[in-house]
Amino acid sequence: MAETKITKKSSIGEVIKNYPEAEPVLKKYFGSGCFTCPGSKMEDIAFGAMMHNMDPEVIIKELNDAIAKKKG
């Protein structure tokens, strides 16, 4: 089975819905606004990172690490 990974093109809304364990990482970088923002359903991680002046690769790595820990 292929491991599902979050990428720069993953929508923030899908990450929130599919990976509740990723919530602390999203809050750390984007704040809690993503959880109530209607745009998060369409905006991807790369866009969120750009809006918050963050490196998307750092965020993606932490999100995937959080998912891996949950599975482990």
C-alpha cells in the first residue's frame, strides 16, 4: 500500500479533515484561523506558507512526520 503523503498541493482543508493529528502543526505555522477560514478548503499548503511567509518544505515535513508518528 502506498503511503499517503502531504505535498505542497494538498489543500489545507483536506489535511485538516483527513489528518487530525496534523492540527498542531497547522496551528503552529498558520494559527487557528485556517480551521474556520472558508478559503482553506481550496487553498493548498504552498499558498498558506506563502501567505504566512514560511518555507512550505518545512511545514510539509512536519505534517508528514506527525502522520507517520500517528501510524507508528
